[in-house]
Amino acid sequence: MARRVVTGFLIALVTIVFLLLSSLSTALFLAALSGICAWEFYAMLRADAKLPNELIGTITAALYPLSYYFFGMYGILSLTTVFALIILIWYVFYTTARITDVAVTVFGALYTGLMLTSLILIRHIPPLEADFLLPGIWGGVLVVIVVFSTFANDAMAYFVGSKIGRHKFAPRISPSKTWEGFLAGMIASVALWCLIPLIPGIGIGWGWAVLGGILCGWIGILGDLVESRIKRSTGHKDSSNLLPGHGGFLDRCDSLLLVGAAAFILLSFAGAI
């Protein structure tokens, strides 16, 4: 538990610094995170007798946040097109590769890099298209709240579920999850989202904030179950051992992959950004 707390504190500190510093630091941070998560994903699938092209997939995942930062949606579309062409050429000339290996390679980059790019969409619009969505540091504050609502959801669900959890939530996929932990995580998610209306210039009401907390709380659980299903099918307990007491980076970001996309859609629909 001591290692878990220390590692969690360091993760939180580094995340806050990079997200608040600037849009570029956010993009660089998410690029590194995307690459590491993709590498862990491919390593798990290789242990399941799959042969993805982890080099191309990992590089592509890391390039997704940067492609949007510099070139906007045109950059994402161009990167995806080039990625697909390269993978198809690899499939044709590397005769050992199977079509399932192509699918795993493409999915890994989209699942990690493209999904994490949603946080850049909340934080920044490329200079050629428009100015920052929120002036000054406030765009970074918005992203920090979205990210930490996910972390708070995970932490509360873990601590409450491990202490008083009795009723299993999804026993076949993730036996440790309980309904008691789920409700605690939802409360934490809503509490963090209720800070968003306090951000200057955000233009979102309390009703939307509560709805966002509930939606992202549910989506965060789904994201965790997705990775749990991947780990169970590949025979892994953790995606890696890079984070003492926490497993791997993908273990810590599994909920965030889906929450970032859901938060961007909701905030855009509500007219907040």
C-alpha cells in the first residue's frame, strides 16, 4: 500500500504539471503516455500468440496527440491514412503476418493514441483553426478536472470496494469490482465534475456538470472492464510492472481512454467549449 500511495502521488504530480503548463506540454505528455500504453497492449497480445507490428503501432499511437496539436483533424486523418497504408504493405510483404495481426495493430493504436487525443481536443484547437478554447491556464484546469475525476472514481471504487464491498459488479470479467465501490466511484466523479462550472468562461451549468460526472463515471467503469477483458483473455494480471503498486500505464489509463472521448462529446454538446 505504501508503494501504491507514493507511486500514485508522483503520477498525480507529473500529470498536473504537464497538463497545466501549456497545450504543447499536454500534447507531449499524452504522446509519451499513448506510446507506452500501446507498447504494453501489444506486449500482452504477443503473449496471446498474436503478431502485431508493435513498432509501427506504437509510433502511430504516440503521433496521434501531436498530429492534432499541429495540424488539427486534418493531421489525424492524414496519420490514420498513412498508418493504414503502411500496415497493408507490411501485411502483403511480411507473409508470416495474418489479417488478425493487422487488426490487432490498428486497434492498438486507435485504442490508445486516438482515444487519448480527445484530451487535446478539450484543451486546444490548432493555431491555424482557432485560438485556445479557454484562455490562459483554464483550459488546462478543465482537462485536469476531467482526468482526476477518472482517477478519483478508480481510487474510491478500489478503497470502498475493498473495505465494505459485498455485492459483485461484474464477477466474470473483474471479480474484485463491487456495487458498493461503483457507487462510491460515481459520487467521486460527480463531485469533481461539479468544480467545472466554477471555471471562468466555461459556460456550463450544474445540471450538465452532474450529468457529466454520472456519464463519465459509467464510461470509466466500462473502460476498466474493457482492459480487464483484454487481460483476462491474454492471461495477464497487469499490463506491465512499470508502476510499483499499480501495474502498468495502461492499467492506470484504461478508464481515461474512454472518459476523455465522452467528456469531449458532452462538453461540446453542452456548449462549454
